[in-house]
Amino acid sequence: MEFSYRTGFLGCPAKPDVPWTQDNIQKLVDLGFNCVQLNIAWGNRPADEPLNLEDVVDPLRVQGEHKPTRPAMSAQEKSHIEKRGAILKERIALCRTAGLRTIFHFGAPYNAHLTVLDSPPNCLIDAPVKKLYVALLEAFIEQFPGVDDILLYTYDQDAWLCSEFGDCPRCIGIPVHARVSEFVNLLAETWQGRNNGDRLWWEPWELSAGQTLQSIKLLDPSCVGLALHSNLAEVMATMPVDRWLKIAVRMAKEAGIPVMVEHFLGGATEEVEPFLHLCRPLVTLRGLRDIAALDVAGIKEYYGLIPVKEDPDLRMTSLFFSKPRISEEAALREIAGVYGQCADEVISFWRAQSAAMELFPWYASWFIREIGKCDPSHSMTAAFVRGQQTHTPSWESSRRAIFMKADNAQPDPWMLEDIQLQCELAAGRLEEALKLGDSIRDKVPEALRSDFSLGLTDCREWQRRTLSYVYHLRETNLTMIIRRCFEKEQPVPKRVLRELKRILNTDIENQGTDEPCSSAIKLLDTDPEKFAQKYFLENKSDGRERGVFSMTSR
């Protein structure tokens, strides 16, 4: 059950400014990590963190016959490239001093994240493109000695691949797995041969289940490892180790290829971004157990770690590293010990938040992630479930086995109700957590009180957004019932009108503003038929006025 590779890194997209100091690196060592990713490597490049080889190696020096076809997403002035390179060298030196293994994460071939095209300009089987990336990698090896491994994404991370069903004359009819495995092997052989490095870890992100499994048979086990999300659709705290991951790990073992699973190991995650202080240590422990049961080579933090604050989830990960067979009760008691006389109450608080995390329907849609970016003031058109993200093999096939919604069509009322009921259950456990937390805030040791209080604020805001989904979804279904009653010339049940008015009033309190719900209530009281003709009607467009992470609002 022990992981040979325990990989973390400092900072995360919502807080990229965690200092890379010897003290903070030592914190990772003390927590049990033995490997560090050298860059945050996130699509929006927080704090100008490098995401591609082109961000730290000047592509004009090595381009050869391949000319840049897309402008770089990062500043490409020599001073910017040199600054990123200098920071990277400092991080390598810190890790080597601490005895930590290092990984640099990048995407290739670079295509400026052209997510809407099936024939991007930099084609990975185009000979000049292959020569370019061998040259870029060789330059990286020369400029940054001390990097042990590399982690390669071939979709996302500003990389993108041609579709065999697209217009690229080289790729038409050639399956993705046949093309990408050759490119991965080429870079892995370059890395190992020129650097005497250990391994290239490849993340087959955005490939379908079938493409990923077919690729495994074509990889070179002497120099390639697999870095796999903890389920096929996404890294999800409450849904690790699905059927696909079990099969992929089994096939990789048969092929002699090591696997490192990417998961959330601390309290800050993409799911709850930008909240940084939520804690659900039981969820973390259960996920670690499920992943460890696969007997994989390693585990890797997916989003980022903030060891400079109190983080019960991160401390739970550390405890699991040293005591992988510890029981849930013993683990909670051990990490709660620092809370002294209120340890029992803190454990109850953690249990409630962990339960809320497990009840919340993270699998409803990818857009229910980053819950902190949801606008609690939802639209007054019909609630829907935003599901379509982009055109990739996985989004058009396998991800649909995990996510309830992978398109933007109006869902059936039962789907709306299902998500509403699950959110309602989660909100109830969050209410329980908030009552417990508020009652013990002043008893928490002073050194931990600030982080604990910030956690309560995050918990309250998470509950607020959860309730906004509850109200919007239920308001939509109740209004649909009223509308149908009028269409069929049936009396509207008074209980439906009473419930809708009650929810709209509660919605006002949750949103923190009278309008637009107050005007809606007045119309509901005076003319329910006109209300149904004006509010919670299906909207065919998707203007995203409240942002893409306000999942139910067009």
C-alpha cells in the first residue's frame, strides 16, 4: 500500500504565491513527500508559471525548419524567458539540497489551446514538429540539469492533437493512440538518452478510455510511465478509482509500465476553488485508501499544496503516508490532537464537512467545479445544467459515463430534481458543520483560530452557492408545473403556489438582495399565469452572464 513516488508542489492556481524557500520545501519533506513538481503548470498560467517548454526555452534558438504558427500564450521576450528559467533553477537547487526528486510538467505539441479545432497547426506526426520538440527537450536538458523526470500532457496545457476525422492530411484515418504513443516514446527516449534521466510520465488526458487503453500497449516501458487522473472524467475528491482506472493500472502492470495517480492531497482543490480553507479529511483518507489499494508506483498532487497554513487534509495525507493501515477513528483523533480540549468537537465538524463533500453532486457536470466562482444570484430563466466544455475524444465519449451532463440541452425535470435533492442534502450537512464550528470557534487554540475562522467563512459561502442551486432548480420545476396547469386548464394546486413563494422568499435571503425575486413574488401573488409566462422559461442561448461556473444559469 505504500507509494514509491509521493509528489507534491508548492502553491496552487488560487494561491500561486506560496514562497519556494528551504523552510517550505522542508515542510513537504516533513509531510512525507519525496518528489516535487517544479511548476504549478495550470492553463491560465498563474503568476506566469511555465506551462510549455517554449516558456523556459527560447523556441527561436531551436526551431530549425519549423516556424512558429501560433503566438505563444506567455510573454516571449528574452527577459521573461530568462526570468522563468532563473526561478526554475532556484527551485531545482532547493529540491536537490533537500534530497527531493524533481518533475517538470509541460504540454506538447504547443497549439495555443485551440480547443475548437480538429486540425491544429502543430501536428505531432509532422517531421519538423517532431524535430522541434526533440530540439526543445535537448535544450531544456542542457539548460536545466538536475531535473529528474518530466510530465507530459498531449491534450490541454496548451497542447492539442489532430483528429483522425479532421482535415489534417497527415492524420486522416490514423487513430490518435497510434500517433500519440510514437510521439511520447520519442520524447521519452530523448529524455532518458540525453539526460540519463529516469522517466517521462505521460498523462493521456482528453483521450477516450479506448484510446488510452490501446496506447498502453504501444508505450516503451523502459522510459515511459503513466500519470493518470483518479477517474476517467476528472480528478474528483469523492470519486477516485473508477472501472477505467482499475483496468488501465492492470494493463500498465502487465506491460511493465509504472503508474502515478493524480489526486487532491490537501484542502485546496479545483472543485472548491477559490476556497482555500475547507476541510474534509475523511474524504481525503478514503481516497488515499482506494488509490493505494491499486498498488501503483506513486501518487501526485493535482492542484497544489499550501503547507504554510493549517490544513487537516494535508496532515491526513501525511499521516496516511506513515500509517497507511490506520483506522478512520484513530486517524481523526491523531490529526485533531493539536486542537486540545475541543478536539472532539472539531472531529464532529470534520465529519459533517466530509459528509457534505460526499453528498454534493460533483458528477452532475464539470461546471459544478470551482464552486466558489458560482454566482449565488442565479438567473430568472429556467435552470439548466451546463455540461458541454470542448470537442475532444473523451468529452464526446467516455466522460459521459461519469458526468450526468456533457451537453447544454435542457434537462428533464427529474434530472433537475435529482441535482436539487442532492444539493439539499449537502447543504444540510454544511448547516450542521457551521453550527458546530460557530459554537467552538473561540475554544480553538489561538494559533489555529484564524485558519479555522477562514474555514467557516468558506463553508458558509459554499453552502450559499449550494442553496442557490437548490432554489433555482426547484423554482424552475414548480413554475413548469404551474405553466402546464394553465395550458391544460387545470387548477394550480395551492400547495405548489405556497411552496414557490416560500422558496423565492428564502432565495432573497440567500442572494442578499431583494431583486429580482421580490418583483417575481408580487406577480406570483397577483397573477400566477403571467408569472409562469415571464419567469423560469427555457432560454435557448447561453450568454454565460453569471460565468461558466454558475452551472444552472444560462
